[in-house]
Amino acid sequence: MFSFFENLLKPFPPELPSRPPATLFQFCWHYTRGVWPWIFITSFLVTVLAIFEVMLFGFLGSIIDWLTTADKEQFLEQEGDTLILIAGVVLIVLPLLSVLLSLITHQTVMGNYPMRIRWLAHRYLLRQSFGFYQDEFAGRVATKVMQTALGVRGGEMDVIETDLWSPTRMVIIEFPDMQSARSFVDSEEYAPVKPIRRNNARCTLTILDGV
């Protein structure tokens, strides 16, 4: 279930990034393209939940009015359908909407949206000329993006023995099985990323079973 929501938004879009606009609104919209439908859905769900919660408080006040004016012996017979409807909203609709909102917010948007921005900015800077990086300010900007990408993979590592291989950095990606890992290496989604990795890093790619 979690992987379904995580895959609704691609953190590494294959299209080549373009230069972001200079103005604030256009800059934000530039990096929100492809994400805005999910932001709209989360906003809509938040609004619906808020409306239901306000209606719930109003219903609690109505129950008090009913109990003071209605015939107690016929109360359930007269208002039973309304009580069942409200119970369905409280016990079924509200929890389902809350779960859906949480899944879209935390699994779809919050994880993939920032990574998507980092990926687009990182790819855009990789396409710049050598003169771009000679400029002091541009160098600081490029360094910030590079450090963001490296920070995801970074961490302390102790190499105990180096008889055969001395790794400098390791990136571990988990797949459900060996076939899924092999399929990913030759997939269309990974194809745009593969030449970027080969042109910017020397690495050893290994698939291990049962790790």
C-alpha cells in the first residue's frame, strides 16, 4: 500500500530541466509542475475534513436540542436514520479521509517533492559550462546542491579490511527480489540516469540476494 502512494509521484523525472524563472511565484511554479495535482488533493481533503469536523460540533449541539424537546420514547424511532448517518461519517468516512490525507501527504508529497526539486536543480547545474563554476557565487550555489545530493548518501563508514576492495562511499538500494533489481538496471526509468552516473562517478554495481 505504501509503495503505491510512493510511486504516484516520480522523484527523478526523466525530462531535461530548463532554467528556472527569476521571479518568486514563477520559480515556485516551475518546480511544482507535476506536483500541483497532489497538492490540490491534499488541500481539498483538508478542507473536507475541516467541514466535517465543524458539522460534527453542530450535530452535537442538535442532539442536546433533540433530547430536550423530543419524546424520549420515540426518539430513536424518529431520529434513528440521522444517528446512523452521523455514526457512519464519524466511524467510517472521517477515518478513511484522514488515512488518505496522511498517505498522500507523507508518502506521495513530502518524500518525493523535495527530492524532485533537488534532482532537477542538480541535473540543471551538471549541464553548465566550466566558466559557470569558475564564478565564485555560482560555485557556492553549485556546492550547495552537490552537498544536498551527497548528504543523502553520506555518513560515517569504517573500512576494517581492504584485501580485495576499498570502498570510498556506498549506496544501498533495496528491491523486493533479484529479478526486480535486474529489471530496474535495464528499465526505461533508469536509462536517463545511467549515463549521468557513468560520466560523473567511477563505481561498482553489485546485486546481492538476501541482504
